[in-house]
Amino acid sequence: MRWTGPLESAALLTVLRVPTRAAASTRGVLPWAPLVGLVLGALAAGVGVAGARLVSPLTGAVLAVAALAALTRGLHLDGLADTADGLGPLRGRERALEVMRQGDVGPFGVVTVLLTVLLQVAAAATLLEAERGWTALAAAPLVARLAMARTGLAGVAMAAGSALGRSVAGTVSARWLAGWVFLAGALLTVADRALVVSAAAGLLAAELLLRRARARLGGVTGDVMGAMGETAAAVTLLVAAAALPW
């Protein structure tokens, strides 16, 4: 395992500036993505709690989601939009991949991103009204990047023409991912057992999206990875909010 991986992962998945040599490699991006998720989750939860206490839970929720978008350069939201445009309309595989590679965003992408962000904000606002609801805000980015790391397992097909997909294919071992899942499960259990169910629901939603992408596109792309992350985060927050009171 590459121990420069945390820097490589941070270089691609966040706005943080890292040494040029680390930023040039992508081999450590997916194996260390859950660590990036832990850091982003802590920052988002802190921003959300501060906004909730100073203004209102809704304000805190908006600020938390905005902070995540800013810290990731909106990369995953862009992936969600492109994936929605590719998977939404009825079109062939080659055309779908071509649409996803274009820089513009179509109506399916706009509506999907809008509804996903609204869902995340609404669920986060409900959670911030609860005593320990902030823990779900911290957990959602971790769950999102566990879902993304899953695409790096050996045997996961990458879509034709996906440069990022080819560069990260097979970079995550089953044992390494199992370790992250165990650590995440332990942390969530300590925070609240209800979060384990929420995380499982988020990972399941991301898995369903992965299966759809593999059937329609022939494999995974960088956009699909981002879409899986946003989907997992939204479902994690939604189920956590539905499970209140804790």
C-alpha cells in the first residue's frame, strides 16, 4: 500500500494543495478516500453545528452542505450531474458515455443535483435539531467515500475511455476495504447504533447505482464514482433523519 496515498487522495478529492509529486499520482486515491471522508465529515459537522447555534438548524445545514461542495470543488456533484445525464435518457452506451464526457449539464443532471442537494439540506436541518444529530453529518462523507473506494476492488469493470477508471482499477484490496468498513462500523456504533443502519442504507443505494452504471455504461467512470458518493451521503442523512429521535 502506498503511504503517500493520503496526499494523493487529498489532491484529487479536495481543494487542499499537496506536493506536486503526490498530486501527479492517482494510485492512492481510492484506498485512502475513507480517510479523506473522515476529515471532511469532521469539518462539515463543525460548520453545521456552528451555523445551527449561531443562526438556525436550516442555516447550519446549508452551510455544511456548501462547505462540502467547496472543499471538494463540487467534483462529486459534477459527477452526479454527468451520470444522471448519461443514465437518464434512453440512449445507447456509446452515446451515453459521450454525453457524460461533455462539459455542459443537461436537464436530467440539473434536476438530479438540485433534488439531491435539497434532500441533503432538509435531512441535515432535521438532524441538527437533535442533540446528537451532528454525528450523522460527520458520518455521511465517510460513508460516501467508502462507496467510492469499493469501485477500486479487483474485478470491477471500468467503462471504455475512462482515464481515471483505468488508473485506479484494482488499487483497493478486499482486506484493506474490509478494514475501513470495520473501523467505520466501530466509530458509528460508538456514536450511535442507528448510524450503522443509515450507513448500510447509503452503501446499498450506491451499490444499486453502481450496478445500473455497469449495465448501461459497461463499467465505472470517475463521474459514476462521484455520483455514488453523493447518493450514499444523501441516503445516509435521510435514513438517519427518519430514525430520530435517538
